[in-house]
Amino acid sequence: MKAVDGALHEVAQNARAAGAGAVLAHREAPGRWTGFTGSVGGALPALTIESAEAKALLARLAAGKVTLSWKAESQSPYVYSLALPETGAVKSGGRTHRVRDRDLAQTVSAYNSMGVAADFIDLAGAYRPIGTGVYFGGIETVAAPGTRTEYHSAGDTAWDQLLSSSFPWGEFMVGEQRTYTKGKKNSATWYDGITGPVAPRDLAGKETLAAERQGNLVGFAPAMWGDSGHAAQPGSFGDIGSLVLKRGGEVVGESWYPFGVFEVPAEEGRYELTQSIEKIGPPARVWQRSTAVQTTWGFSSELDASAYSQGLAILFPRYTGPLDGMKTVAAANGQSIGLGVTGHAGYTPGALKSAKLSYSYDGEHWTQAKVSERGGRWSAVVDHAGASGRPVSLKAELTDAKGATVTQATVRAYDVR
């Protein structure tokens, strides 16, 4: 053990490089000090102690070798979010609240990674009926992949949750704002399936408007990333993209962002809207699935002078399959991937009329999967025997009964284990 100066996260990095297993830190100031080794964990376990404890320990070290040990839980298998509001006059005196699990709501949540085991930032908020909202000040994390049991106070306090794979530059996946019922058991899944663009969602978790026409203006603003039940707010420096709108094969608008507004002719026309998105910079270190996604939507549109807003026929592909928490699948043949679409507040998709799926290990050579339909459900069969350790990109082509089309190519959708 050696005394060093510097920020605790730097001390931890240097200590690991020197072969240390943990860091014990203090500072020359009275009172308890809570050290900071990074938003999603430091290089080594770090414990901070008060100055008086440090002086006593340093005195023992001066006399010879000292053996230290401590125990801590790095990732708790459960978390409690409690609201204990006062509904009457607050008088002097203390308050004692005894909370039992049976009086709370219980949610078992599964957290999937984006291909790299990591600590995701976990933020929770509480909202009272009068409009007061409180976000918890501490930066907490949750292991991905992992499972956690979460308890919430029942009653009229509403709760929500946000997750980020790479704070502060990455996306925030947003959960719905909801109240809970005493004793009710729930389940939730985060970052599941093959992540890609989806419709934004409101506080109730319902899909909102993603694409519309107002007069001769066409606007498009989806959520760049989403899973089966959540949509993400993009990160400041980790999420980039672009947008191109074509009419009859000719470019009528371009944007350096994955959203935009374009002026179009009044007459009916067939349009193709292509969005390209990817994850770059520090967030890409833990985002090793859906590293880039290109989606092309096909739809028809014309001016309706009697309508202020016309929703556009936009389909968002959704996939289900045998992915584990690391987004890998077994190196075996005959595995089924479900194919479907969702819409947005401006368009409810018709039943799928046709579906195709291709997969590739290098992004250049593609294998057509066998696609079938049964009872309105479409699925594709992929063969990955002998492909252990290889990344898989997917290309889907889907058409609904109303004539809307979508083609989506996802780079490294999953890996073969």
C-alpha cells in the first residue's frame, strides 16, 4: 500500500496497472468522503475512509505489513423505490415507517446487454398527483446482462425508469410512468431483441406520431433506438445518422440528422425514405450489437387540403428469436426468428403480406433464409452450425396489406456463440 495523489478514478487505474486488487483512499479533511471512480464503475473496487482512520492505518503501515479485508455487494439483486407521503399536517416529532415486501409491488426485470457485459446507468423518478417530480440524485447502476427484483411503493405515486448503456454520451432508454398496486407481481425486459429505430413513446408507454404530412411538408422524427417496449432518447455524441427522401427515384430532401422536414409536391407520389444510424465514440465500446442500421420505408402520399395532419405509412421491423442476454445465438441449424412490424400514432399497420430475411457473416455475402407464415405469424429459419464466434448481420424486407414497405439492414444484429 502506498500513498498517492490524484483523482480517485486515476488512482484506481494506476493501481490496477501496478497489480493491485483494490484501493483504500482518504483525504486530509474531516468527515466522511464518498469517492468517485466513474459513472459506471472504476478500474478497481475502491473504499474511502475518514482521515482519522487513515492516520491510524498509516501508523501501522510504518511498522510493517498490514493485511486488510472487507466485503461489499457490487450489484444488488434487488432494489427498493419507496414513497412515504404525508397526507395531513406535518407536526413536530420523528417519523417511523416500517415497510414490508407484501405491502409493495414487485417487478422482476431482465436487463440485456448490447454484446458487452457492462454496468448501465439506472435512474428512477417519483411523481406525485399534484405535479411534484423527484429524480434520485445518486448515480446508480444495474448489471447488463442480469436480472433484478424491484420493489415499489403502491398507491398514487407514479414511477418511471431510465437506462443508459454509456452515460453521459449514450442513449437513455425510457420506461413508462406508472403507479403500482399492493402485492401485484410484474415483469419487465430491457434492451431485448434486435435493437433499431422505433416510434417514440409517451409517458404511458404508447407509440406517438413519428411521421406525418402537413400541407406540402413531410416530417419524420422516430426514436433512433428501441426494444420491444421502450424507446430511447439519443445520446449527445454517441448517436449519429442521416436521412434521404426520394420521390419517384429522385432525391427531394436530405438531412445530416436522422430526422428532418422536407417540402414535397402536392400530387400523389411514391416515396422512399432512407435513414442511416450508427453508434460511435466511447459509447460504441459497450454497444457491439446493431452497430449500424439502414432502413428504407416505401409509402404513397398526396396533399389532402382538408386534413391538417396526415400520418405516413411507416413500418418498424420487429424481430424475436433465441437471443440470450449477450445477444448471441447458438451455433446450430434450424433456429427460428419471428418477423413482425409495429407502426406509430399516425399509422396502424395492416397484416404482413410478404416477408423476406437474409443473413450474412461479412456484410457482403448473403444467405436467404426460409420464410413461412402460419396463422398470420411470420418466421424465418437461420442455420448457424459451424459459425461459432462470427457476427451476424440481417436484412429484412417486409410489406403489409396496405402497401407500406420497409427494408432494413442491421450490422451485427447478434453473434453466434
